[in-house]
Amino acid sequence: MGLNWAEHSVEIEAPIETCFAAIIDYETFPKWQGAVVDTEVLDWDSKGRGKRVRLFVDAKVRKVDYTLDYSYEAPERIEWDFVEGNGINGADGHYLFEDLGGGRTRATYKLGLEVGIPLPGPVARRAHKTTLKGSVEDLKKEAERRAVSSRQAAKAGNGNQTRAREDKLAEKVGIKQPEPKLAPPSPAETEGWAPNGGETSIVELPVKVAGRAAGLGVGVARRAVGMGIGVAGAVAGRVRGLTRDR
């Protein structure tokens, strides 16, 4: 019968290294490769990449599994040799990645399959093309998701590094860095802080503020404590002023 070949290409908004890393992360395939039901890495190469991998795939017409031996030319090419299969008599092909610049990549998946069950030619070809296209589109989504996560992590890390450098410089020259300003809580957040409508002393207010806000989450608690202390300070200042006036 021979191999039934299909090919599909797509442009991905992610660096070539990110695309390559995603497509060899076999153990995560069931989470983002729609057709892959399960995977099992049977052997690893000297660089910790999957060398022999068994894949369990929903091939539309039926579920099949097959084992492949992988070889790599990172990050541009992945090839495999067919070892054995259930419902599959042969599988050959490759993944190619082309760096388009600007953090963009073209991925091309070419796969030849020989199914081990009797199917009309048009049915087998249609199922093969659909599954192959879906695999490449799933790779696009996963690689782009990883690229966005990587950029966000890098941005957060740069922000922390900048703050650390500023703090270190300020400490060196004897300047205290101002703490970030916290917005006061809304009336809805502070309503009912004085239990049973009772009065709260200047000393008790920050404590009660903190206790009440603890049930509202860390962010609200921080803002509430800041406001409570600020209110207490303002009232205390007013009392001192009235005392001096007398």
C-alpha cells in the first residue's frame, strides 16, 4: 500500500528555539496536542531529549499507537524512524523550522503514514491531512503561549532588578527609597469596622483595621492598615493642636 504523505506549514509568532523546545516536549503533548491521547518516553539521548517515544493518537477513524526513534538538528530539524505500531504499519517524515527574524518562525510538518487497517483511500487521506494540520496549529498556539509567558517573566525580572539597583544605590548614598503609595480602601471595604457601631480609640484603630481587612485579602489588608495608621496619626495631630490652642 505504501506511505500516504501530507504536509502543512504555518507561521508562528515565537522564536525558533521556543518552537523547537515545544515540539520535543513529548510528555506535555496530551495537554496541548489535540490528537495525542498519551505519550511515553522510552529512552533519552545524551542531551536529555526523547530518543524513543511511544505516542497514542486519536487518528479520527480510530485510535492508534506507534513508537518512533527521534534524531535532531537543533533548532531547525527533527526526524524519526518508525519502530513499531498498532494500527500503523509505517511512519516517516520530519519537522522543519525556519527563523523568519523578529521572533517569528515558519514550521513545516511532513508526515507519511501507512495505516494497518483497511480504509478507503480518500477516507485515509482526509483523516491524515486533518490530523496533521491540527498538530501544526496546536504547536502554533503552544509556542506562542510560551513566548508570551517568557516575555512577561523577563519583563517582571527586569523590573525587580531595576528596583534592586535603585535600592542599592540609594542605600549607598544614604537616601531612603520611598515606599509605593497604597490607595485607601473604599467605603464598602471599611463599612462596619467599628463593631456594633461602637467607638474606636486612636490606638485601637490600626489594629481593628488590620483584623477586619485580614478577611478581605492581602491587598485590601495592606491598604486598610495604611489608611488606619494614617487616620490615627491625623486625629492625634488634631488633638495636639487643640491642646496647644487652649
